Amino acid sequence: MSTSTSSTRAAGDDATVGTYVKKYWFPALLTVLAIVFIVVNSDDIRVNLIAVQVTAPAWLVYAILVVVGWIIGWFGHQRSVKRRARR
């Protein structure tokens, strides 16, 4: 009977730091760029929402847009996962 060595991994335990870096380098880069862009733009801007005009700090408007974009992406991903599961 053979014994397992320490280099043997459990099933599904292949998530290493290198795997995460390869998979998420582009979203991480976009996140860093968005944060830098938000921090640099601190002036007040006017935003027209149909019939309402709002003045707010640019960083707040951009942060809200990033969060809304993230939520839309998350819902789109969930929808595609459910669609694949049905097949």
C-alpha cells in the first residue's frame, strides 16, 4: 500500500495564488485604475437625471457608477451560470 505525500492535493484544492493572479489580473488592474481615477477627480460636477439636475463631488458619482456596473456584471454572470446549468 502506498502512502500519500505532502505534494498530493485534495480534490478541488487547486486554487493557488498563481491561479488567482492568472484569472483575475485584468479585473484587479481595472479596479486599481478606477480607484486612482476616482481619487484624482475631486471637483464637483453636475449630473442631469432626466428632469433633475444634481451637483455632487465627481468621486461620489464615479464610485456610484462603478458599483452599479459591478452589480450589472454580477447579475449578468448569475444569469449565464443559470443558463449553463439548465443545459
